[in-house]
Amino acid sequence: MNKQNRDAEYTMGRSESETERLIKQSQLYDDITRRFFLRSGITEGMKVLDVGSGAGDVALTLAEFVGAEGTVIGVDVNLDILETAKARAAEAQFNNIEFIAGDTRTLELPNDFDAIVGRLVLMYMGEPADALKHLVKHLRPGGIVAFQEVEFSPYTAAIHPDTPLMNNLIAWGRTVFQQSGAHVEMGMDLYKTFIAAGLPEPTLHFEAPMGGPEDWHGYGYLENSFRSILPLLEAYEITTADELDVDTLASRIREEVAAVKRPVMLPPHITAHVTLPT
Ligand SMILES: C[S@@+](CC[C@H](N)C(=O)[O-])C[C@H]1O[C@@H](n2cnc3c(N)ncnc32)[C@H](O)[C@@H]1O
């Protein structure tokens, strides 16, 4: 079995600061997810499965879309992070979300979901097409399949602002995900994953948050992301803590991009959705 057939080691690690980073990440990518749910047809009254809920951001957004008459079931293998998700749902006073700990590929789940949704989760599964094929069995006829995944292809369009530190970070980031066994082109691979899972051709979109140069919370997000992957960056000998100097990273990126007056592009996300025949 090669590395791509196995589940990835969770590249970002499991810590409180990683949970915090996921929440910040969601703030940057939330617009993309909301537009995605709108065009996928997720609407009031639906019963939706959120695959790999993490700190609960996708489930919280879904709860707004389906309203009080709808239901969201969020599943994650990480029991600890679900405690954060549950607390956030309670704080937001959503009574229509239930979180269940387990692996979505093996967990006993209902078979009458109106939609199955996931963000940044197929990329960590060894066999994403098999996982999707299995998940779709939980969907009612005419149901919706909607997944949003990152794309780390190194084509030039994604290399912005093309400055020395950012170019290093882009290369290091891609390498660490690749070495941990994550699918670094899961976004572009969504098309073939849907087809291999026996689904119709999905509708696809490509979007990326951008910002900078002077004042943008994306700098802090990049710093936190590299804080989360630092243990693996060192373990795989990609770079060292000294070279990364993570505590000054946000300000060094800001200085660099402010000097060239070019925006930073965060890793793009690709969305794929399809409605099954009734
Ligand atoms: C990058 S996080 C994304 C969290 C959330 N979807 C978001 O976008 O904010 C990926 C999550 O998927 C979970 N996960 C990975 N494989 C899973 C599986 N087979 N079943 C359930 N959860 C899984 C991980 O534990 C992690 O919390």
C-alpha cells in the first residue's frame, strides 16, 4: 500500500492552537463556503451530514442555511475538537446540530440525508473516492453532494505575491502536506473523485481569499498555520524552527509584501457539487 492509499497523518497536528487556527481559517474562507452552499441548493428544512466537522464552522453555517426545521449532523474522528464544536453550537443557541464522534466511513448513520457536505476532509482520506462512494449511500434519492477542498498546485497563478519569504512558505507548505500523505491537489481531483465514486459530473468553482499589503488578518493566519505544521516541518527536515522563526512570521510577511505592494493569495479552494437523480 503506498502513502496515498493510507490516511494522512493530520498535517496540522492536534492542539488548542490548531483548533483556534481552524476557527480563524473559517473566517477567511467563510464567504466561499456560503456562496457554495447557495449554489448547491442547501436550503431550509434539509437534513445535512457534515463530514469532518473539526471545530464546527461548517456545521454552524449549515445550521443557519437549514433553519430551525432542518437538522445538521456533524461527524469527526477527533473527540476533543468536537467538544469545542458542541460548545460553540450551544453558545450560538443552535438546537438543530448534533455532533457524533467517529469515522464517517464506518459509522452507523441514517440513510435519508438531503445533503452530504465536507470541507478540507477528503484530502486526509487514503481513498477519497471509496469514502465518497460509501458516504453517498446515506443520501436520499435527489440528494446533494457538496465538497470543498484545497488546491496546492504550484502553477504560477497561485504564486502571489512572488516574494522570497512567501515563495519559501508556499514550497514548504506544499511539501509538508505531501509528505504527511495528504492529497495536495484534492481540489482539482474532486472531479475525478466524484466520477470514480459513480456520481454525475459535478459543477466546479475555484476561489481564493486575497489580502494585504498593509493591514490584513491573513498574515496572522499564515503565522498560525506554520505554527501548527512546524513539528512536521522539522520532522521531515524541510526547515528548522530557527529558519522559520514563527513568532515573527506575520510581521516579516507583512513587511515583505508591503515593500512590493502586491496582494497575497491564500491557498485556493475548489468546490464541487452535484444533485443526484430522484
Ligand atoms: C482541516 S479539518 C476541517 C474542519 C472543518 N471541516 C472546517 O472546514 O473548518 C479536517 C477534519 O476532518 C477530520 N477527519 C479526517 N478524516 C475523517 C474521517 N474519516 N471521519 C471523520 N472525520 C475526519 C479531522 O479530524 C479534522 O478535524
